[in-house]
Amino acid sequence: MSANPAISTIRHDWRTEEVQALFALPFNDLIFRAQSIHREHFDPNEIQISSLLSIKTGSCSEDCAYCPQSARYDADLQPEALMPVDDVLKAARRAKDEGASRFCMGAAWRQPKDKDVARVVEMIQGVKALGMETCVTLGMLTDTQTATLKEAGLDYYNHNLDTSEDYYSEIITTRSYQDRLDTLARVRDAGINVCCGGIVGMGESEQDRAKLLIELANLPKHPESVPINMLVQVEGTPLNGTEKLDPIVFIRTIAVARILMPTSRVRLSAGRNAMSDEMQALCFLAGANSIFYGEKLLTTDNPMTNQDLALFERLGVRSGGSCHVQ
Ligand code: SAM
Ligand code: DTB
Ligand code: SF4
């Protein structure tokens, strides 16, 4: 325990019952607790903004039931090969001009080939030269590949656990939970910051949401970034038509993530296009302090930038905080 009980301790031993009890708190008590912890570690009126670009789109061999990029489903999507470096840098420059501090590049791969990683290295170097933080999400990695990415100066690697270990096999069968944990350990060991979270609204139970957050919090070190995605339902994917999650439950999930991982950037990620301004404001109050900004996520729509800027203005929040605060 911390000497000062008002200061939250960083724990890696959360138990299911404890976290379920947090989910069950009266809403006002939960949000108050999350916001109090948030204020111990962060400026409450500052939100970090990241922009996303799909650098290789579709034709993916995996069967992730939420994903429009899987070759196994019939989503209305134009597959695209790995983009030329110059085009990626043009997009990064635009994102920087629009105010993003981090540029995240995503590829629809199970795992990259070494020659793909060589091209991604050029992208990372180019984006860093613009003065932006870099993040990539490329699927599973080998030790050599993590070392190469670290050497290129990569700041963050995104690799999500997606859901609880119990629910995982309902969503993905082509790679295991352990595969994901192994990649996360390789990224951590290479000295790259970890961006790892999951998706809610996939028909999982409250216990699954609790267990996902516990998996994240009980990693040897908390991920520096924790994206909480609300499922974007895409026609042609198996999860299209899943019963929608109660927005209050989504906000509770953000609050519990903040309580379990006090110093991590909790990102309000996919799904904002389906959220009201008021719901997003409550997510910020619950401790979210990062968003994906820009009119596209990877392949689906995100709020228009002027709409986000107007929301920031109305809430009196500003963009900033590119660095993780300890
Ligand atoms: N192919 C790589 C992988 O899966 O590791 C990287 C890209 S993948 C698209 C990155 C993450 O996007 C997934 O792990 C998932 O959490 C999220 N994602 C994909 N489709 C989504 C959807 N329809 N709604 C919400 N999140 C989604
Ligand atoms: C994350 O957790 N969410 C982002 C990012 N990491 C790569 C991706 C969201 C994708 C939403 C569906 C799409 O646009 O294809
Ligand atoms: Fe492929 Fe990643 Fe989509 Fe799964 S989430 S189908 S691995 S692009």
C-alpha cells in the first residue's frame, strides 16, 4: 500500500470478484473514484490525439469475427497492398497539420514478412523525422522483428488482447490468446512502449469485460496505452447485428480501466461515430484521455475533425500530453 491512502497504488494482482465489485458500484461512485485517480496522474483537461492510417488493407488470413479486413468474410472493402512510403508520409504530414501528436499505422497481416518490416522501418523513420510519435500494428512479431522496429525508433506497438481468455475462442480461432501474450512480451522486452486493449460490445459478459481489464492490469507492466474499442458493426462480418452494448456499461468499462491502470493513457477508440457528444464527455470524465482523431479509423468512419474540435471547445479540453506521465 502507498503511504498516503489518497494516492492510488499500481497493482498487478487484481482479482475477478474485486473488479466485478467495481463494475457493480453505483455509477456516481464509480465515476468519482475513476476521476479522482485520473487527477492524481494526469491533467484532467488534456487529451492525447492519435491518427490512424491503414498501410495495408484487407485480404487478411485471420478469422477475427469483428473485422472487415478478414479475407473470409464478405465486407464491402477494396483490398490494398502495402502503401508506398511517400504516400504514408503525406498522410502523416496531414495528420500533424490537423493536430495529431502520434501517427499509428495498421496492416492487415497475421504477421509481417521481414521484407515488409523493412518498408515499415522507412515509414517509422520518415514519420519520426516529422516530429511525431510513431505506433504500428502489424500482427504477431518475432524477436528479430521487434529488435528491428526498436532500432528504427518505434515508440509504440499496438497489439490487442481483444477480449477475455474465456470468450476469445468465440471471436478468433486462427491464433491463440497465448500467441498474443507472447508478442506483447517480445515488444516489452525490446523496450518498445505497449499499446494494448480490447473491444467491447461483441456479446461478451460483464465477467469477460472484467477479465479483459484484469489481464491488461496484471501484465508485468501496465500497457502505456490502453485502447477501449466499442465494436464497429460492419455488414458481412459475423458480429454484424450483435446486440448493442448499453452506453452506461461502456462508460463503466472506461472507468474500471482507469482505476486498474492509473498511469496509462486510456483511449476512447473505435466506435465514437456511434456515440453522442454527451457519452464521450462522460467517457472523459471516467478517465479516458486519448482518442483516435481523423475521419477514418482503418477502414471505417470516425467523427469529422471539425466535430471533434467543436467538442473539445465545448468541454474546454485541449490536445496534448504526448508523453506518458508516471
Ligand atoms: N492485423 C493486426 C492484428 O490484428 O494484430 C493489426 C490490425 S487490427 C485491425 C487492430 C485491432 O483493431 C484489432 O485487434 C481490433 O482490436 C481492432 N478492430 C478491428 N476491427 C474492429 C471493429 N470492427 N470494431 C472495433 N475494433 C476493431
Ligand atoms: C485499436 O485498438 N483500434 C484501432 C487501432 N487499435 C489499430 C483500429 C480500429 C479499427 C476499427 C475498424 C476499422 O476501421 O477497420
Ligand atoms: Fe486480420 Fe487484424 Fe483484422 Fe484479425 S484484426 S482479421 S488479424 S486485420
